Amino acid sequence: MSDNHREWWRSAAIYQIYPRSYADGNGDGVGDIAGIRARLPHLRDLGVDAVWISPWYVSPMADAGYDVADYRDIDPLFGTLEEAEALIAEAHELGLRIIVDMVPNHCSDQHPWFRAALLAGPGSPARELFHFRPGKGEGGELPPNDWQSCFGGPAWRRADDGEWYLHMFAPEQPDWNWDRPEVREEFESVLRFWLDRGVDGFRIDVASLLIKQEGLPDKATLPEGAPAPDADRPEVHEIYRSWRRIADSYEGERAFVGELWVPPESLPRYLRADELHTGFNFPYMQSPWDAAALRGVIDETLAQHAPVGAPATWVLGSHDATRVVTRYGRADTSFTDRHQPVPVDLELGTRRGRAAALLSFALPGSVYVYQGEELGLWEVEDIPLHLRQDPAVQQSGGTDPGRDGCRVPLPWEGDGTPFGFSPEGTDSGTDSGTGTGTGTGTGTDIEPWLPQPPAWKDHTVAAETGDPDSMLELYRTALRVRRTEPALGDGPMAWLPAADGVLAFSRGSGFVCAVNLSDAPVELPGHTTPLLTSSPLDRGLLPPDTAAWLRTE
């Protein structure tokens, strides 16, 4: 699985960086490009192939950068365009590819085109670039239809002149009207802007939502079983065919990954040879820690991808999901909402998280690692309400605690906050591009933008480095084996006979992965050499909640 492999995206291990929380280079308590550049060697040493960076564009940060005011520049919170270009170049020198987020469904209400639309007034060409409509009711005081925002409440906000505009997320995020050729041309230009600067691909935010049904009908008026009027419309595929032509015109195999919350039968349509290269695997991320459920998701995933020849992706977490150690430490290990905190057994969750990593890394296709998974970090569930910044918290009146718990800044070193996340002293910074962080994490007066748990002192990169029992060293070893083992990455797999509660499969003729999800030790499949186990074997048996990689020849 050489990084120079032509279709690198078919087998890549991709690390997601949430910029606010990866590393702070200028000492303001918020992660930035300088911090990412200084900590790039961590990703090289981890053994990933590519880095996906969540939005870093100019933004008022109403939704942590997913409200974009300028798609061609970097928000000063994170740095400058010149720093971004340097980061791309430095990553390439280390053998790391760069994927950036693209947010095409909506922009910021501070985007120049939307501000112009507000000023232009009803009926203007500027307003046709968005979804403006008169309201219902005698005075137009009611929203134009019954659509609801993904963050809660009506998906409409009324402008000062009485018209309403559509926002499928926060009110500060107006939806683009993709029926307009100007919108399509603008985003094609934006893609070229970043491709010209060397990015290797794009993660496409809410990729299925761009097209809305003509007339924006009320959902309540549609017949039962009718296609959704606000998602997964057939016209969206024309957009991605256009984008694919642009990507294919560049050297170096540029790739797309779509955030696709779509029915199983729809997914392959997005992954055809002339559309997106890959799609984020939400069913796998949502599956409970149960052998039958996981096998069902794996089989379904591979069956969906096979007809179009697309590689599967395997995902345990993201900036939108409860951290896997916490989820697997609950009685209900499925993808549950955050609304009702329940007891968590972190030791159990960690054990399962280790096994899940080996399972994911052994499956055919590419794999994603969300920052902090390699350290075994857990969801921070006791963030005070007044410090939470996710718009879902405000729009729900605090009933939804939001996604901040998985976005807490990473711990790098030291025994106290900010654990090396920020450099020591408010006037110091990193020597960008040197590959070394300047923070010592010895208890500076810099407070990270979200509070870190004191217990993370045992889970810093420094604390886990060299500890053979740590999550970090497990990830480093597993990713190294994955990169050098010919059977791993994209390719065939075959299930092997196994006891109830056990998953066992072969990759090629010489590699087997076995995962024990039962409550008792089990025999290992036939093998010649154990390559790696997520927890120690028990007198030669595979203990509960443990995975093993085995050489069979």
C-alpha cells in the first residue's frame, strides 16, 4: 500500500483534523495552521496516508466554520492563505496528502453574495442565488413551508423586508440555490482554486442536500413513500459528474469523499465511476458492539460498493459523533443521541475501542481516524453549558448538549492544562514548519477554548509514546502493519467459520483477523504467527472484546 499507489484513496488511512482542537501555534487557546504544521510529524509517525482538515475558511464561526463567508481564504483565527499553502507543501514532503472540507449546501449570512441578496430585495437576481420566498398567512408571518432545520426549529428565517430564506442548518447558514448556473460555476471555480494549490481531495459536507424539489412543497402534502423534497434528489448527480471531470483533469489522483446520509439503495449512485470516489460509512459508525450487527453492516457495505467498483470506508468517529471509547463503554453501544447521559465504563470502552481499531484497519478499503482516537480519548460530557459553542445547544434551548464533547483540544504533553496544546506564554508561538511544538504543557495561563479533563494527563502523546500498552502505540503498530501488509487495504475478504459472537475473516492467503465480541475466551483460528493483538491473549485464547491479527503462512 505505497503512498505512491496511483489510486491511493482506495486503501488510505485518513486522519481527520478539527483545526480548533488539534494544536494551537500562536498561544490564543484555539488551534490553528501553525499548530498543525508544528505537529505534522505526529501524523507521519502515526502512519496515516492523508489528512482531512475540517473547514478553515473565513467564517463568523456560527457553526465552527461550516458557515463560510469566503471559500478562497483562511480565517484569521487559523492563519493565512500563505500558511495553508506552506502546510500543503510540508505535508507532501512528509508523504501526507491533504483533503480539505467543501461546504456547498450553504454559506454564511456574511457571505458577500448573501449580503447583496438582502440589500437587493424581493424579486432580484441576487436573491435567486438562494431560496427566498414570501411567507404564508395573511401578512406573510408564517414560514413558506413545513421544513425543519437539522439543528431544530423551522428551516426558515424572515428578512427585514418580510421575505423568508431557507436554512437547513443554523439561521446564519442560508442554503444556496443550486438550480442557478452562477452557483455551479462559482463552486467549480472554488474547486480549481484549491486544486491549483495542491490539495489532494475534498470531503463534501452534507453532499446529498444540494438540490431541492421544485416548488419547495410541504412535506405533509407529499404522498407516503414519496422522495424527500430536500435531500437525495436525482439532479444532484449532474453536479458531482461535473466536479469529477474537474478533479480528473489534474495530475496526482485527486479524490472526493461525500458525507452521505442517504438510504442504502441510494449510496452506489453517488459512487459511480464518474462521480464521487468514496462515501463516509455512517452505518458502520452507528453499529452497536455486536458481532451479528457488525457482520451485517460489513456485508451490506461491501455489497453496496461492489456493483460500482468503489472502495468501502470504515469510520468509528468524527467531529459530529460521540467518541468511540465512551459509546462502547455504555450499556447501549449503538449510535445513540447525546440528550440523556448514561453511565460509562471507560475501561470497557477502551478495551472495545482497541479491538474496533484492529477490526476497522483489517477491512477492505480505506479507514478514517478522528483526532484523539489514537490516544483513547473519551467524550467530555461535563462541559458547562455556558462554555458550549455548538449551535445545536442554543437552538434546542440547552436540551441538546451538542457536539462539543468530542471537540475538546488534544493533549500533547505535560501534567496540566493546556497539556502542550498551546505554547507556553501568551506572546510565544511556534516556529512554523520546524516540526517541533514549543509548548511544554507545564501549566501555562492559556486556557483552551474548551476545557480539558485533568485525567487526560495520562493520555497525552508524550505519556503514551513508548508505552507498549498504550492506545497510541497500538495505532502506530497497526497502521505500520496495514501499510506494509500486501493483503490489507482494498481487496477481497472471506468470512471464516467462527463461534457465536466472534468475527473471523481472511485477507488474501496469509492474513486473518479475529474479533471476540462474546463474553468468554475463544480459540484462535489456525495460524502460524500472531502479528498483533488489541489486548494480551489468555493462555493462548482470544479474550472477550479483543481482536487479533494472525499470519497463516
